[in-house]
Amino acid sequence: MKETKMNVREIALDVLESVEKNQSYSNLLLNSMIKKHHLEGADSGLLTEITYGTIQRKMTLDYYLEPFIKNQKKTMSWVINLLRLSLYQMVFLDKVPDHAILFEAVEIAKKRGHKGISSMVNGVLRNIQRKGIPSLDAIEDDTERLSIATSHPLWLVKRWTRQFGFETTKEMCEINLVAPLQSARVNVKKISRDEAISALTEEGYHVEKSDVAPEAILSLRGNLAHSESHKLGYLTIQDESSMLVAHALGASANDMVLDCCAAPGGKTTHIAEGLETGQVNAIDLHEHKVKLIKEQAERLGLKNIKTYSMDSRKVGEIFHKEGFDRILVDAPCSGFGVMRRKPDVKYTKSQEDISRLSVIQEQLLEASAPLLKKGGRLIYSTCTVDREENGRVAAGFLEKHPEFEADATLAERLPESVSPFVEGNSLQIFPQYFGSDGFFIASFRKKVQ
């Protein structure tokens, strides 16, 4: 058993190194490592918990380690990551006794380095065990303390405080440290939500209804992607906030829909499930991502999705003007709403990235606007909370396009739980509202006259 546990920690160390050195996405890398090493049950859970936890709390862990490491800059990155990984378990996990954590850390250090490194790792961890971690109360400035306590870069905490106030920022930073529940969308054309819950319960899953969307369920135990219901096309793994987009778009019957930046296809398939003779034209830049949309459509038995591999800013080159009843621009964004699933996002994005992305977002709206029919609806959405990418882009679009108006009917199409958060033609969901992703939706209507 000890050998297996040690292996899990070594795999975790490999993931941490790759995320740091190669800017790998932690969620994708973790899934591939679980498959590669055939991890199941408790081992898979432990790997996920200690890897995500260490990344989520990196700045806090570095603050705790700083007084105990003589020259952190000259210490090899894998050694720092091993210390972070070990300290995370000592401070934030109750399951594993300290002596076992220390033993395994020293064993990994011996295997990967030399005697000097294993002695240093042992010395640092024993010293922390003896003296205890430094108090965060020593940080006098509230914003700086929040930054270190929740491991969010100081520039981001300051930015959010300016945009939303300190209390909202604090709530958001704190919930970003809490692992989200897995959610799935029931294909209500094939099976009711109650029937899906019964089928999954029989399979041994522990699931419940979501309050956010009428077709959403939450998994309290078990990965729904491995369920029979998923295989049969009754379910799609999707965040609850993301499900609101299809409601906002309100496509039905024989509508022709354009879905820009559509991969991996969660929103595409949700829209397609609501159509009868209509069609979704789904576009994404990369062929391998378009393949994911096709795979989703196939699994769900949807024949009304047509895919294209191209830059969505060039849609005017292949589609006629005013050819679509509904258009969705689910734009590339900073991803600050999905930090609970992708904790590395907060360390890799910069203010420059936000400005660069807002330009792309504007270009996508600009390109798709002429393709909408008069009286048609355009939805702009992102999985971020930043005002520069959300409200500012939406307001800028209306300023440039007098042929469009703010669609004040958005709240009518959204589930009751969410509609109170709608302001005019837009909705900003913070992760602390429902425990779902941070998300933004704006609705525009092309004037008839």
C-alpha cells in the first residue's frame, strides 16, 4: 500500500513540474496521468486532491515555506514543488499523518536527487513541524493578506476590488479554493431529469437536482463521464452556468443557428437538442477541437450539427449576410470564472492578456453581426468575471452598431433562480452565487427597421 501511495505523490510531483515548466493545463494533464497510471478510486481521488490543492494554494504555501528555506531562488524547482506538495498535505489534509508525509517526501528526494537534497527536505519539513507555520496576520495590508491567504496574484485582487469592492472579491477568492461538484446536463428529449437520477442511483452514483438549470444534475459521488447514462447519450458533462447560454439564446424549431468558437461542444449540443428541423453551424479554429464537437454530437445522436474548422473572425467569407436566426459568440476569454477547475489560470494570465482578449472578442462580434437576420438574437458569453471583457465589450458593441438594441427580454428566458441577477440585457454570475462557474451573458437583438 505504501508503494502505491508513494507513486501517487510522485505522479503529483510530475504534474506540478509540468504545469510550472511547460504551462500545461492541470485538468487535462491530471486526466491523462490518471489514465496512464491506471489510477482508480482512492488513488485517483488523492492525486486530484493533492495536485489541485497544491496549485490552488501555491502562494500561501510559499509564504509558509519562505522562513524555512535559506535560498529559495537557487533551490531546484522540483524540490520546491515537493516541499509545497508535502506542506499542503500537512496543513490542509487530515487524512495522512505527518510522519508518513515526511517519510514519503524524503524517499522521493532520495530517488530524484542526492543525500544533501533529502536531508534538506527532511530538515525543512521537521523544522516546520516543530515551529509551526508563520501567521498570515503578520501581513498588515488587507488586500495583500487576501492575496496571500487565497493565493490570488496581488494585481488581480486589486483589479477585482476596484471593479466589485473588497467583500465581493473576498467571497470570490475564497470560493475559488473550494473544489466544484461535477455537473451534467440531462438530454430531456430522451429522458427526464428524475429518470436520469433514478438510473444513476441504480448504477451507484450519488446525484441530486441542481437549483440553477432545470436540466442540470450534480454528482456528489462518482464521475458521471464513466456512467452508462453518459455512454447512452442521456447526459453531457457541463457546468450549470454554461447551460444558461442555450436558455438565453432561445433557439427553437427550425431556427438556423451560428455557434462561433464552439468547441468542445457543450453549448452546441445543448442548442441542437432544443431544435426540431433547425441546424447549428458550429465553428472552431482547430481541427482537433472540431473533432470533439463531432464526437459529442455522435454520442448524443444529433444529426443537426454541421462543423467547420476555421477562424470565427472570418465567418463572413463563407456565410451569407442575414442568414441566421440566432448567433452565439462564446468568446475566448481570461477564464477567471473557472479557476476552481483550472487553478493554474490565476498564475498564467496577465493584465495584457485581458486587453488582448478583449480585442479578439470585439472582432468576433464585429464579424458575426452582419450574418444575423433582422429581428434575430445575438448572444455574447464568456467564462470570466472581468468587466473589460464583459460589460465593456458588450457596451462597445452597441455603441458601434446602431442596427442592434439591448434585448431586455433576457430574464424571461432564464430559469427563475437566475433571473433576479439579470441587469437589463446582461447577466453576471459570480462563482459564489451558486457554486457554479463565473459566467457572463449579454443579449442583443437586431432591429427590424
